[in-house]
Amino acid sequence: MFPGERLEVRGIDVPSGVSAQPLSDAETLHGARKRAQNAREQVPMADFWVGIEGGVETLPGEPDALLAFAWVVVLSAGQAGCARTGAFVLPADVAKLVRSGIELGEADDQVFGTQGSKQQNGAVGLLTHDALTRAEFYAQAVQLALIPFINPQLYPASLELGLQ
């Protein structure tokens, strides 16, 4: 996204301000916004702050089916961008556990007999047999959220995505 630039990326753990398992598109986006804001507060000297939040939502017209997806919010001192990943339907056994109040990563571990999948390949990696990894799943959304930063003439610098 920034040819010729050398970037140093550091992951930090910051709260999302939403439930451990966001259950709607709006709650998930709010969690990504809060993570980006909290990263900005924790590391104020950075050039960019990125918040990523995964969530689920009922598939329209299919009340028993859950879609899994994530929102990405990127902030700089004078700009903001956001994008959402693609979405996929969770298996019925996983969706049932999530609806009962279990976080998606834990539900995946129970159904697939794994441990720590949330920090490894995630639901998308488990379900695609790692044809699409968790990192790859998020990467495109991060790139899309950076569009305002590589096209600043097309996006107002005051855009803060409701973060004021």
C-alpha cells in the first residue's frame, strides 16, 4: 500500500469496549473503532493505529445461521478509514454454541477439538483447511481501510468515523 516505505508494525492488546463476542455488525464496528482509539491513547507517537474486531450476525432470512466477519478501522493524526472482511456462514454446531454465549474461538476449539484457534488460524482457517488463513482474511480489509490514506484528495481529512 505504501511502496518504498518501511513500516514497523507492533501488535498491542487494547480493550474493544464491546462484548467478548459481538453479535451484530454495528457492535463489531464499534469494537474496531474503540480498539483503534485505545491504541492511539496507548501509543500516541505512532503514525497509524489499527483496530480489528471480529463478530457474528444472523444471516438475513435464516434465523439459525450465523455469519462471521470482522471490521477494521485505521486512524492517523488527521485521517480515518474502515473496511469489513468478507463473511461466511458458521457450521450449525459452532453457531449454536456462540448463540449460547460462548465466544467464537472457544466454540471452534470445542467443535474442532483444537486449542487456541483464535490466536492461530481462526474459524476461517479451520473451515477452509488453511486455504485462507486468519491473517489473510484480515489483510484485504486492512488494505481497503487504507484507501483514504493513499487517496487523501478524495477523502475529507475530518473523517473520524464517529470517533469524536
